[in-house]
Amino acid sequence: MQKYTLKDFMRDFPDDKTCLEWLKNHRYPDGIYCKTCEKVTPHHHLISSRKSYSCQNCRNHVHPTANTIFHKSRTPLTTWFYVIYRIAQTHGNISAKQIERETGVTYKTAWRMSKLIRSRLDETDENRNDKN
């Protein structure tokens, strides 16, 4: 298996729009269910100023970041994705201080991000172990 490099990461996630699109596709692989139209609609358009997608039929907004670690965060998605990448690359052995230095966020933000990411990774590991 070929190693996933920083160059690969930068190519795959160059901006917030790409990160949001990845998140939408990951959360809604079969299309977005519109609560107003009461069906899965493939036609949702990006509303970049709100980090949401609008239904083409009824204009109902869906927010892919809702109920995730990104919810209500003012930190750019590119920074979040980069921190996830770094934590995965170092197997969790990266300090909040190092994240602060690499990303330019405050220590408080770096600590909060790493705490949230690690807690989700721990949940994933627990679920994986329960299935074995």
C-alpha cells in the first residue's frame, strides 16, 4: 500500500469547498433526504456562505457539518481536515502545541480540535473492537 503524503492531502483537499463536498458525499452517499420534499433529492446546490446545500425543489437547507465535530466551528474545514490528517499520520502522537504551531490557530482551539478528533477516533476503535 502506497503511503498517503502531505502532497496527496493538499491535492485532495485544497479548499473548504472541496472539504465540504467530501463531507456531504460521506454523510449522504445515496443523496440528501429533503425533509420538506420527503424524498432523496440528487439536486442540492452549494450555498458557500452558509456551509450548506439547498434543495432545488423547495430550497430547504441541509448542513453537512451539523452534529459533527465541525458543528458551529469557525475554524476552516481545511484546517480541521489537516489536523485529522496529522493525528492519523502520527497515530495520535501530536501535541496541541504542535498543532497550534503548524496551523496558526490558538492553543485553546488546537486543544479542543485534538480532543474532539481523538474522542471520535476512540469511538471508532471501540466499535471496531466490538465487532471482532
